[in-house]
Amino acid sequence: MESITEAVELSCSANGMQAILNGAMEYHLQYIHRARQIMIRRLLPPAEHIIDLGGANAPLYNMGYPHRFSSLAMLDLPPEERAEEYSRIVLEAPEAGGQVSIVYGDMTQPDMIPDESMDLAWSGQSIEHVPVDAARKMCRSVFRVLRPGGWFCLDTPNRLVTTIHTQDWHGGYINSDHKYEYRPDEVRAMLLEAGFEIESEYGICEMPISCDSGQFDYTDFILGNPITKEIDRGYSLYFACRKPL
């Protein structure tokens, strides 16, 4: 009991709070990754046939996808066209079973995928890596390859929050490879324009102090919820939408 009391007192002390802040600053990418894993486990729907757009380095089965599937096709650029740190791709046999394949090509133009052949299309932190016109094209292409009633789910950084994050940094995007970071209303409009019906939307990695104060606070990565219904307050945006029956 004394050790618990001492730990609580230490964490609430000035030194303890500074240690927590330092840890949040150093490991904030791990906190984002953990929140995304929780998102995938809790929010992604079950599906038989899945296409993963731009996710060859972080396959769904390694991110905690809990459902059995028959096939998972990962559509991504060939290794020689990828950044060096992302060039190594290893396919594994997931515990959940199902055939896993890699299809090399442009995720915004999945022309090799037959019409109405997929039950779920997943875009995990990838849509921000292509220009806006290409992202719109990708949404229209996803609509084509999904069966009626099929799901399109995606997450992407929230520009409402990344603007706060970078304002004292350089004012740009959080990743130099990003072509565009979206506000919630922009993603919503793009999905509706492509013909989808939006079923749910969430904020991932809640940033309450940063959003309320307008000053980025790394302790949000520790204190905020991994998933919030207030999409504007998440470090990332999550949308789940369906192709009408």
C-alpha cells in the first residue's frame, strides 16, 4: 500500500509530471500507434474479401484486425518506388487464416481489381500521401470495386489538430511526405461526392487540452481517450462508410 501511495505522490509531484510530459513527447508516435490499433480492433467491420490501400508495411493482421477473412490484397507501390525505410515488405500467414497477397500498383487507380469484388476497402494513414485530386479518384475507384453494401473505412491526420501541433514548429504538415492533411468536413464531402453513405465517424487519439487551449500539449497523448465521438478533437480522423445496396 505504501509503494502505491508513494507512486501516486511521485506522479502528482512537479518532477513526476515533468517526467510524464517528457515521456509523452518522446513516445507520442507510439501512443498514436496504440490508439490506431484499438481503432482497428473495435471499429473495423468483419469482411470476407479485403483490399488494403497503401498498407503493405502495416498489414491489418499486424494491427490487430480481429475478424477472420478469406482474402486480403494489399495494393501498394513496388519496393523500388518506396522510401527506403518502407521498402522491405514481408507477407505472413495471419493466425486468422485467409490468403494474403501484395498487388503492386497505384492505390488511387486499382484498375486490376474487378468491379464489385471486395467487401471492405481499408485506407490506413495513406490518403494524405497523395494529391487531393488523386484522393478523390481513389474514393471513386473504391466505390467501383466494392460490392453493394461493402465498407470503405479510413483514417488520416486531422488538420484541425496538426495545425496546432506545427504552429510553433514550422507551420507545415506533420510529415514532409504528406501532400494534404484534411479537416473532417473535407473528408466527409469527398466520401459523399463519391457516392458513399457515412455510417460512423470518430476522432482517434483525443487531444482535449490542445483543442481547448489552442496550444499543443503532449500530455493529451496520455490523458486523452484513444477513441472519441467528437471527431474534431482527435489527432486523427476515422470514417466508416458504405456503398448503398
